[in-house]
Amino acid sequence: MSDGKILYSKSEEKYFIKLTGNLRFTSGHDFNSLLDVIFKDPDVRDIMIDMSEADYLDSTILGLLAKTANFMIKKFQRKAMLLSTNEDINYLLESISLNNVFILVKTCDCSSDMLKNIPNIKSSEQEKALTILNAHRELVKLNEKNRSVFKDVIELLEKEVK
């Protein structure tokens, strides 16, 4: 597994985010900061996420994907597109119901010529912990099963944040 990277580009009203490699909570704050910028962009109308080169996603990254899906559904009453060609990743997405809140595409050819690294945002340990906590809160919003799976994690994180 390679270290994870999160790349993005914007073209008119569309954002394209590419997740590659092994993505863990250590990328969470930067990813969350990018999402905050996207969500505040008055021009944004669509978000596509490409995970065709992702090897591993931890629950923080999954929570930030849930945050993205919830934003699209709440603001535009439609699902964002998520490309994932990895059977293991697709199984994970389906097991926590992300396939219900995204349009899941399992094959696609995409050009990465326009992608750039997301900025590395300087953040405190408190800010990072809040990102992880809020990402897990997004996961539990998806269904009751996730609520029971991540309940203890959220309780522990809430204690850490306080």
C-alpha cells in the first residue's frame, strides 16, 4: 500500500477529487478543509470523487465521504458521483451504505492532467481530533448499523476533544 494522496481540480461549477493509496485519519483534516472550501463555493454545482487508485480508507475518510454525500443531497437534492474500481473498497462502501448516498460507478477512464495536491493545512491536535470526530458523526447519520458500529469510537473521541 502506498501513502495516500488527495488531489483535486475545479472546472467551472464542478469539483473533481481523487483519492489514491492508503488514506487514513492523518489526511482527514486537510481533506475536511478542502470540503469546507468546496461547500462554501457559491459556484459549486457538482462533486465527483475518483477512488480508482485508492487501496485503503479508514473510517475518518469514509466519514468525510459521507459528509460530501450529505452536502450534495441537502443542497442539490441529488447524489454525487463516486468512482471506485476496487472490489474491496466497493464492498466496504456497500457495507456502510455509502452506495445508497452516492452514484457508485465501478468503471471509468479519467485524465489526471489537471490534478494538484490539496494544501497541507497547519492545524492543532484539537482541530485534527474534531475533524476525526465530525467525520464519524457523518457516518452514523447514514444508518442505524453505522450508529452501533461507531458509537464507542465517537464516545472516545468526544472525551478526547473535551
